[in-house]
Amino acid sequence: MRFHVDLVVRDNFDPMNAVPVQKMIFAWLSELVKSGRVKEHGIYSDERGGFLIVDAESPEELFQMLGPVEDAVVFRAHPYVSSTTLKSFFDAFEKSMKK
């Protein structure tokens, strides 16, 4: 199952203490990327955050991946399907409406 994960750094620490938090997040992200489960990732240029495209077997597995930095980062995860699947869905819906 693929998830688009939006992440934004929390404002629960003093900016003067940002370096240890930055190092911790970067170390976590590096390990997650090395795992092969992250298919795409990037950072935002307009706020302290970024995104991940993650392959996970379940929401519980996704939680295990994200949990280590949960105190420093707010996550929003969206499971997604391809636009090909959407086209198939629309075609099937249209067909069912004609009955």
C-alpha cells in the first residue's frame, strides 16, 4: 500500500535548540530512505517540512516507520491509488448508472 505522507516540524522546541532536533530528524529520514520503503521524498521551500511516498503493508507498519520522530514532526498520511485506477472506477460507475 502506498502512502503520501506530509510532514511538518512541530514548534514545540526553542529555535536556539533546533540543531539537535534537525540532526535527529535527518538521521531518522536517512535510515528510512535506506530501508527502500521510501519511493520518493522531498522538502518544502515554504515551511519546515516535506513529504514522503512510502510503501507500507498497513497503517500499523507506517506508524512504526514514523513513530520515532512523532514528538518532533506532525504527520498526515494519505493512502493513494493510481489515476489508472480512478479511470477504471469512473468507467465502472458510469456502467452501473446505465442499468
